[in-house]
Amino acid sequence: SYKRHWLRVDAPPHAVKVMRIRDGFESASRAYKLGLPEGASLRARVIDSQGAPIVGMSVAVWVESYQIEMKPEGARSESGVYTDIEWNGKTDSNGEYLMLGLPTRVSINIEYKHSGKLVRNSESIILSAGEERLWERRIGSGGAIVGRVVDQNGAPVKNRKIWLLPQTNTRFAGTSGLVFKSHDDSKA
């Protein structure tokens, strides 16, 4: 069977690159010369709502491979045949994870997980050559819920407080999250 072979080139502080191994470059006289651009580095720092470092948080960073593929002159793109380029690690005692040799001028995706569960949706950044960026994110710092309470007919409901509680209802067994519960102050 025909199988394409790919080469991932990691040489920090240069930016990572991928290229498809092609016929025609087997001899030293026809060797493919790799020009690796200067890379960037990212220090992902994860803290809790009080500003304390979170130790052991999984940090995943990835780039879609077509953005960093190297092609010999005149070769057509082979986009989509190589998996995305990933960096994975866990935060240290300072709540940090350092990644070197990141590509520049492309969209870099960052995601945070704890115990295998996504705790922060993917974010995207673009780095410049030689840049060293601290990317700090606060996890568990709360938020706001904005909306209005309506009855089954869509009519506004007055004098209600909305409580946000941990989910304990057995109807939702196997799910995780929070449940909204309505409370009527006029009957208290």
C-alpha cells in the first residue's frame, strides 16, 4: 500500500516544521535544505481564583499542520494528511508549563484540562519570531449569568431569585454541571 511519510523537525529555539518525505532527494547532491525560521516560546501559567498556582493542570497546545508545512520549490501542498502538531504537558509547582520552538505568524490553540475534563475552552494566539510570552489564565474565577425568567408560555415571571446549585438530581445521572433553581420570595 502507498503510504506518505512525514518528517517533524524540532530544533528549539527554531520553529517546528513538518514536511513530506518525497522522492528525488536521496543523494547528497540533491539533498533538501531545511531553512528553519526563528521560533517563539510560551509560558502558560494557570492560577486559581485567589491567584495561587494550580499544579498538575494539563496544558495542550496545537497548530494545524498545513500552516507550518515545508514544501520543495514547485511542489503542491499536501494539506490535511499529517496530524496537527501538538505540545502537551502539566503545570509545575509554579502553575507553569513552558513550550519552546513554537511556530510564528500562525494560529496557536491552547486548551486546559484537569483530571481529563476540559476546564477552559480552546483559545487562539499568534506569536512573533523570538517572542517569549507569558499566557496567564485564571481558572474558577466565576462569571455572570444574564437573562430573564419566563414561564412555560414565555411570559416574564416576577419576584423570583435564581439559585445556582451543584447538580444532585438523579434525573440527570451521569452528567456534570450546575442546576438553576427558582425561589419565590413572596411565599417565604
